[in-house]
Amino acid sequence: MLANRSFVGGFSLLETLLVVALIATLSSLAIPYWQAQQYPAKRQLAWLQLQQLLLTQVEYQMHTGSFSTEVGALPSMTQQLGYDFYIQLDDGLWLQAVVQDPGPQMGDQQCWQLWLHEDGRRLSYDQGGKQTFTCE
């Protein structure tokens, strides 16, 4: 009589390596696409933060009679999300967001600097300093 053989269910080493290789391949394709989608989202948040900073500056001016020259002096500044924020008072109030180097937005070289004027004008510049119109 033949011995009763029972097989324990499981995966062989080859099957496990094949699944790991497949996951690695899919990840290598998906992660750069996901990162590229993060740049416009964080850029939009930077525009929103510039608008918030502008509103805070207007409120500050109403209370003190002048604009603040320091971003840190304003109470409602939120997280930076890969940008540094600056204030310039030449030709009116200009607010600037610049990609942090190094930082999570460094791959967004098309929209390196974002500028917002107190009258609502928006300007954007690439990493080389050339004005670009693709950052809205």
C-alpha cells in the first residue's frame, strides 16, 4: 500500500522572489509618477499660503499702520511644505515663495519662485530665473 503523503501548502523560494521582483518593478514605475503629481499639489498650497500671508499682512497693517518685514512676526504662517517665504516692500508689498534647496520640491524646477503682489498680480520663475507662465 502506498504511504499517504500530505503536502504542506506554501510558496517556493522562486515564487516568492518572482513576487518581490514584480512588486519592485511596479513600485519603480509608480513612485516617480506619484512624486511628479505631488509638485503641482504642493505648489498650489504655496499659492494658498501666499494668499493667507497677504491677508495677514493687510490685517497687520490695519493694526500697526505698516507692513511687517519679517514672515516670522506674523502669527498665522503655517507649515512650509518645501518653500521658504519672504517679504519685499519694493514697489508695494510682494510676497515670495522659493523652493527650499534641499527640499521636497526640488524637482519642480519649472516653478522655482512664486510671487504675489498686494494687488493680486502673480509671477513665477523657473530655477534659472526665467519667467514662466505654467505655475498657476
